[in-house]
Amino acid sequence: MEYKIEKKMEGALGRAGVIKTSNGEIETPAFIVVGTKGSVKSLTPEQVSSIGAEAVLANTYHLYLEPGDEQVKKAGGLNKFMAWNGPTFTDSGGFQVFSLGAAMGKSVGKIATGEEIAEYTDEGNFGGKLAQIDDEGVTFKSFINGSEHRFTPESSMKIQENLGADIIFAFDECTSPMAPREYQIEAMNRTHRWAKRSLTAHLDVRRPSGYQQALFAVVQGGRFEDLRKESARVLADLEVNGTKFDGFGIGGSFVKEDMATAVKWVNEILPEDKPRHLLGIGEPLDLFLGVENGCDTFDCVAPTRLGRNGCFYTKNGRLIISNSKYREDLTPIEENCACYSCRNFTKSYIAHLFRANEMLGPTLGSIHNLYFIVNLVKKIRQSILEENFEEYKQQFFASYK
Amino acid sequence: MEYKIEKKMEGALGRAGVIKTSNGEIETPAFIVVGTKGSVKSLTPEQVSSIGAEAVLANTYHLYLEPGDEQVKKAGGLNKFMAWNGPTFTDSGGFQVFSLGAAMGKSVGKIATGEEIAEYTDEGNFGGKLAQIDDEGVTFKSFINGSEHRFTPESSMKIQENLGADIIFAFDECTSPMAPREYQIEAMNRTHRWAKRSLTAHLDVRRPSGYQQALFAVVQGGRFEDLRKESARVLADLEVNGTKFDGFGIGGSFVKEDMATAVKWVNEILPEDKPRHLLGIGEPLDLFLGVENGCDTFDCVAPTRLGRNGCFYTKNGRLIISNSKYREDLTPIEENCACYSCRNFTKSYIAHLFRANEMLGPTLGSIHNLYFIVNLVKKIRQSILEENFEEYKQQFFASYK
């Protein structure tokens, strides 16, 4: 993997660049489409590609359980397995550790609200949870059949090597933004030890095969400025046998107003010449803040999840297709949108598909939302190249409610 | 609508021809893809078109209930509503009268097995059923909310005019093949009276608008040779103000071994210069029999329904993707198949999609099955043009188990 900066923003951390992988290039900033189980939900790779998406991120935890990383390897790796003709990422499984463990049963997403956070408890055992963390790794139960499994930094690397994505992540522990400072320190230090073990394991596996996967470390530290900065410094400097990380992920679940600040703390420290991925963030306004504060790539399930459920992005905010006023609306989801759904179908038709439980509804909704988000980030990129990011941001924020 | 025969088979009723509509041509024999609610399940019109499908058949009953035929009319008609750039058909609602009435709660398809037939009862009331037939029309309850509605030949024509398909069907009563002779006679005569009322109503509505929809009558008569022949004769000759039907549907639910025979009885009588549609039939072997015995077009939900449920057509018969042996099978559903699914994906991947409940599984299965059936009928057409139908049929029957 190579990364090259094309243009930097004046007075902010944002930049436009290019990530080159052996499976193709990603022009950054870029939104990476999520294909959790090796499929972008409800879409063919052909449709994903025609939306303008350049890369796909799949989930290590899910593919390990089903169909198994060995099976994906036999199929020629993730790229060939899912017939995706472009770069791929796999996450480390760290977020699942969080969502199955401390956050189990709570609706904690990557951006938490005050109410969700208030519920936070730090139960470090299996009592009602599906994951238990210790210093060596994580023991968890399969969401499919309850069978017990174990992830360690070494096994995460082995699994991600089998999956064969172009960009992979060190095994980390994702925490709630409301976890107490004491626990954040403990988890961060564990994440750093796991990062070192991940890098060591990765060097062991990648050298003999000759296949070069890029390995990104994941910065943690919760809401605490000193911890976020420490995590960035430690991981930026971390070196095993002369090799450092190829790039960085910024992890953790964020309180909405903290996200941009936390990202800035981190990116001011991370080396400029390596790409930075903001894990699990993809709401329109957050993308502007993430880019402005120095992130290059983003992934998020929101565009497809919302699209499948009849909630569509427009430049004026979200549109809920089940609203009865759309039953007779013969205009597209968004005027002048060039996506397949808007070029061909009316709100009235799409509202009908959702009411009639036709699978084409979720497909058209996912196409529109992904097109909206992927192309929003492309336009942000363009605004950096044309030196009018701030103007574009102000204009977008003024209309998006 | 125009119909032109290009080539007739020697010693059989089959023929190759072309149906011309104002929305494009259909080269016959042809399989018409079913889009019950104005959507071919799980596929975009672009995907349906790339499969090679030339026309779509939608359901009058379903579209009347949701989103309403007036709404489809406002959208510019079925073709524009669903963004289908080709000819369209709507059925009359007659089959729903059967499936909601006499066949309610039984798994009676278009081809019945002995067991299903043994359960037949002729209950002409609402006791547990959703439809009640009288001489004027049918009263039925909505499957959506239980509200009561009424179809008559006149209202079916009005609804189908609003839907605006190129080819529409006279309102008929579909019967079980096991209904007693007495009831078959009663239902057939009612179908004939309704055909006349449909033609009368259609002349009233189509002349002022100037838009010419082709109206097909539906031949009934169950398993009885004399009744099938009588129905064909009556409908072939039926004339209102100098206008006859533009084509014919062959309706009813068939006992498997009767289908070809019944179709032959009918097509020997129907005028040669008008197209004949075999309603609800689409299994591979039945398509050969239907073509050979003089049918030009076919529709059936089986390819998409089976495809959505992981059951795929191959030249050697059906393949059930949930079979554990396919988990590691890195070959396509069918070697040398040129469909999008087989060109890009392995059985192993598609098996994974179905196990993981990924919507892409049903989509890829539907693409393969529709491609298989649509192109099977295209190959049958080609064999008629090249005068080797019998050879092609023997070869196909020998391998398809």
C-alpha cells in the first residue's frame, strides 16, 4: 500500500490524497462501503461499483464465524470471494468485543447519546453478555449457535490474513465513551500491547507469503484528551523489527459533540504521511468534521441500514418514505440526484414497494443512500482540491436539517 | 398489438412469431417475467432487462389493492410506474378469485398434484374463505386489511385500463381441475358471459381514449375435452360490434399429466393468427410441452419464488443450495451459464449468502433462475426456426431430472 497527499487544507488538518493497493486506488477522502458478511446488503458488486464506491470493508468477526476465514481463503480471498473488483478492508473484531460485552443489550452505536451512555455499566464477565475480555484476548459466544470462541491479537491477524483484505486492523478493545477514566486507561494500555502483538504476528505471517497487507493500528482513549494523545503517540512510534504501522484507525464510540475534538487531538499527532481511517462514522455532518480534522477514510452501516428501512438522505435532511404524503408524490427521492433510484423511480413507487414488502424497496433505498454518502465525500474531496471546502461545508450545513 | 408468425413446426402446433406492442416487441415463444405488485421480486428493471426478459406481467388484484389502479394511472401507467422499458401484461384477477375462494388455505398451484386435488371442496360461501362468486362478479376481502371489495368484468376492465398494460385479460373464473363436471360447466359458462361483458366494457373504454390495449379472453373448462373445446370455440367466435378478442389465455389449474393434452385441445381450435398465453405455467419440461402444443407466451412465479428460496434450475434438474456439500464448492451454480450470478459467484459464496440471510442470495438466485427460464424459451424458439425442436427437446429431457 502506498499513500500520497495531493493537497492539504489551509488552517485545518484535512487533505486530499490517494491510497494505492494491489487491487486498485482509493481517492481520499473516501467513504468505504460496509459489507459486513462479505456482501453489501441488498446490492450486487456491480451496483456498488456503479454507485461510485471504491472500496469495501468487511467484518472479521462475522466472516470468521460464517463461512469461516479458511473457506474465504480457499475461494481466493475476500476480493474474489465476493466478486469485488477493488480494494478491501477488514476490521479487527474489536468493536464486536465492545458490542457483545460492555454494551450488550444496549443500543450503543458509534455515536452515543446521553441516554445510552447513562446506562453504561462495566461488567467484566459473562453475566448476560456474549464476550469476556482478559489480557491475553477475548472469549466470546457465537451469535449464530452459542458456541465458544476466542480471539487474540495473533488469531485476529491469522484470520485477517486468511480473509486477505488489502488493509487490515490490529486487534483492539473498543470502549464506551462513558467508561470511567480508570477503565479507559486499562483498555487503552491493553490495546497498545495488543497492537504490538498484532504487528509482531503480522510480520511473521506476511513475510513468508510475500503478500503485503497494510496493517493499521487503532487509536483509543475515550473522551480524555491526554489518553487520546498518548494513544496516538504510542501507536505512531510503535516499531517491531524496524517496521511501523502502515496507517491508523481511530476507534471508540463517541459522544456526538466530542467526535471532532477527539479526532483532532489524534490527527495532530499521527504522522502526516500515513492514512487515517475513522471507524464507524458516516453521517453527513460528521463526514465534514472528520475530513476537516484529518481523516482520510470512513465506514459506516448507516447508509445501507437506513436505506433498507425507508429512511433516505437528501440535501435537506432525512426523508421517511412511510410518511403518507409520499404515496402520491411523483417526484424522485431527491431532485437532480443522479443515482439509479432517482433517475428511474418516484417516491410514490418506492413508498409502494416498502408498503408491499417488496425487496426492491430496500435495494433502491440502499442505492440512493450509498450514492448520497459516497458522492458527498467525493464532493468534499473536490472542494479540498479546489480550495473551497469551508464554503461547501457552510452551504451543506445550512440546508441539511 | 400485432402478431406475426415467422415459422410453424411440422406435425405439431408450435410456432415462432413476434408480438408487436407500442412498448416494444416480444419474440415468441417467450417467457413473461412476473412482477405481481409492479416489481419483479428482488430485481431492478435493469437486472430484469439484462437477463434477456422482454415483457413483464403484473397482477390486477394486487395493484388494485395497493397502491391502487388510480395511483398507477397518475404515475403514467404500469410501464412508467415500475420503470419497465418494454411490453407489459396484467392478468384479470380470476386466478386470485380461485386461490382466495375454493382453493383458500390449500397449496394449490397452477399444476396440482393428486394430494392437493383430493382436498378439493366446492364451498361457495365466505366460510373461512376470502372470496365469494356470484353471476355478477366476485366479492372478496383484502389480504391486507380485510376490507370488502368487488370485482366485476366491468370493474376489472376499468382497473386494467387504469393500469395501462399492453395486453390485458378478460375477467374469468379459474377452477380446480378436480371441481365436478357440473361446476366446471357452470364456471365456464359464467367465464363466457364475463368475457362478453369484458369485451363490451373494453370497447367502451378504449375507443374514446384512443389507446389500444390488446384484450385476451381466458379459455376454461377444466379436465374435460368437450368443455375445453367448447370454451375455445365460444371465445374464438365471440364478437361485440364487429370486434373479437385480440388473443387468448389458457387458464385453469392443471393436473400435471393433463396440461399438454388440454392445451392441445384448445389450440387446435383457437385461430392460428392470434397469440396464445398459457397462464401460470413455467417449469422447464412444461414449457416444451406448452410450445409444442401451440402456446406463444408463458408466465409463472416459480423461477423467482424458487430462486429466492435457494432452489436453482440447472440442465440436470433442480439444485438445493442449502445442501452442505455446496459450502466448499468453488464452481458456479451451472458451468457455462452466462448469467450474472454464474459469471461472478461460486456455489460456496451463494450458499454463504443464504445461510447468512443476506438479501443478495435471493437476488442472485432469482437472476439465475429467470435467466435459465427466459433463455430456455429463447432456445426453444431458435430450435423451431432451425427446425430441430424435437432433437433439442429430447436432449433436454434426457438430462433434466
